[in-house]
Amino acid sequence: MANTSESANLIRSVAIIGSGMSGLTAATRLKDAGVSVVLFEKSRGPGGRLAAKRVGDGAIDIGAQYFTIRSDDFREFLDTYAGKDCYAQWDGKLRYQTPDKRWTAFRASTRYVGVPRMTAISRALSAGLDIRFETRISHLARDENQKWLVFDADEQVEGHFDAVIVTTPPAQARDLMIDSGLDISLQDPVFHDYPLQACWTVAARFSEPVPFDGDGLSAEHPILQWAANNSSKPGRASKADGGVEGDWWVLHARADWSEMHQHASADWVREQMLNGFAEVIDAPVRAEESRIHRWLYAKTASDQKAPGHRWYPVLRVGLCGDWLQGGRVEGAFESAGSLLDELRQRGAIR
Ligand SMILES: Cc1cc2nc3c(=O)[nH]c(=O)nc-3n(C[C@H](O)[C@H](O)[C@H](O)COP(=O)(O)OP(=O)(O)OC[C@H]3O[C@@H](n4cnc5c(N)ncnc54)[C@H](O)[C@@H]3O)c2cc1C
């Protein structure tokens, strides 16, 4: 009898929505536990906010700029499943501006980047996983056996699953729940308590080396929050390494400014940000070419301690993602890990 209920409780198939760091971590761990997993990703490739924009034959990091490896668990995961070759330490000299506009060194920390671009990590992690790209999941419904049917934006059923794990930013997760007729999004404050804020991003190539004594900066400026010399990261500088030629910098606007100008024209935003950069470094730099991207959901806005993940046992629906674990790449990894720990404790996976 015990065996029968134990077996009925076991999750054998899972749909994971989103193939960012949290979705890829959850999928890898579930696959190791013998669970059949399909990932659904609305974009053309994996990685989510571990993102790079194509420029010529190479690409520039436009999402996460670097990541930390604080836990042995994260390092072991990366080395085992992505491989040591797809990431490296970035020894860039980072400076931040004090309110009285003086430049000071960043707190000492070891920072890592994907090589030759951030997406090298998600590409490597996704090898061997069943991922359906360009498939935006619009809603979920139960079949007659109480399995989850997963519907794409064309109303096509993408499969039947014992459980669903949603790894999208909270606003998109909430919409998915509402469109699936699940009122957990109304009952659980988690969907509102840990919002992600917008971030306008410009990648710009300068013909002359930018006259700033550093490879990255955090500014005290009404528009610009962050700028980094993409070309200073390992494996970026030469085309032969898969990098991009020229002095490419990535600029991130402040969250409040990005929210306020979410719907402004890209050309106007680009000009404001490039002018802002020239003001911050106090030099009349001119970009030869540039790319712009608007992140509607970029970084966590809450400094409250987040719960790590969510699992709704009756529904067999889970949530994980950076926003549930303090933001950042390593947080996304940890959030997926904590969800799987709960599933194991409940006897839902082995
Ligand atoms: C501009 C910027 C700068 C950052 N800087 C840093 C940094 O320096 N250091 C750091 O550690 N972190 C940084 N971050 C944060 C870091 O990128 C994230 O914490 C991490 O990548 C989040 O991973 P995730 O899996 O939780 O979410 P995501 O990467 O957002 O993954 C969610 C995935 O779900 C997909 N998706 C959404 N809706 C659907 C749907 N309906 N159907 C199918 N797929 C869907 C999305 O396309 C996406 O691929 C930055 C982020 C941005 C945007």
C-alpha cells in the first residue's frame, strides 16, 4: 500500500517554462533524477537574461555582466554540466562613483563571465536537454487524467506532464497563472512582492579607446547606472577567439529612468544614454556604431529576503527564478536547487 501511494506521488514528467539559468538548472537536476523533462522557451536560444547580442561574427553581453560563484555547489555544477572552458574569471578593474563624484574601487570579489560570451554557459548547459525554442507557453489546463496540458501561443498542445515548473519573471508567471484559471496568483503575494524592473541597454563601439581608468563603472548619474568595457572580458578582444573587434562598451540605464521611459523611442533613449556616458567619464566620446535593447524585466527591485522558490503541491506547479532568491545568476541556480530539494523531501522525485 505504502509503495503504491509512494509511486503515485512520484513525478515522472515535467514541463519547464523558460530556459534561463534557473530552468536549465532545474532541467539538468531533474534529468539526473530520472525525470522526463521538456523545456519551452519563447526565444530562439537558451539563456534568458544570460544574453548576448550578435554583432558581426561575434556578440556582446547585454544582460548579466558577470556572475559570482560563492558556493562549491555552483562551481561543481558549472564544471560538470557546462565545462570549465565556457567560463573564466574577469579581472576587470571596476570603479564606483561616490555621491560627491569621486571614483573608488569596487569591493574585492572574484567575478566570472561566459567565454567568449555569456551565452556560452547556457549553450553548454542546454546540450542534451529537450528544449522547444520559439515556443511561448500561453496557458495550462488539466487533461482527464489530471495531467497538465501545456498550450503554446497558437493554441497547440505541447504535451502532457505530471508537473509544471515556471521560471519566467514574476509578472509573466502571474499572467500565465491567470490565463490558466489558477487563482494562486491572486492568493499568493509572492507574485507582487519581488518585482523585476526595466533596464534600457546600449552596446556601443568607440573608434578610440575610452579614456576611463577602469573596465567597468557604477555611476552616480540620473540616467546611467552601469557601463563596462565588453572588450576587457576574457576571449572578447580578438575575432579569432569568437570575439568582436573594436572597443565595445555596454551601458545600462538606471531602473527608475528605464521604467519612466519604457515606451520612449529607441533612438532618443540611445542618444540620452550615450550623452550620459560621456558626462560620467567626462570625455567627449563618440560611438561609431551601437545596438539597443529594452529589458522589461531585468533586475530585482526588492531587498526583502525572498522565499527561494514556490511549490504548490495540490496543483503540482512550482516557481523558481532569480527573483525568488535575491536576484542574480547564482540566485537563479540556487532557486532551482531549493525547489528540487523540496520535491525530494516530499518524495515527489528520487
Ligand atoms: C541588464 C541586466 C544586467 C544584469 N546584471 C547581472 C550581473 O551583473 N550579475 C548577475 O549575477 N546577474 C545579473 N543580472 C541578472 C541575471 O541575468 C538573472 O538573475 C538570471 O540570468 C536570471 O535567470 P532566470 O532563469 O531566473 O530567468 P531568465 O533568465 O529571465 O529566464 C526566463 C526565461 O523564460 C522565458 N520565458 C518567459 N516567458 C515565457 C513563456 N510564456 N513561454 C516560454 N518561455 C518564456 C524567457 O525568454 C527566458 O529565457 C542582470 C540582468 C539584466 C537583464
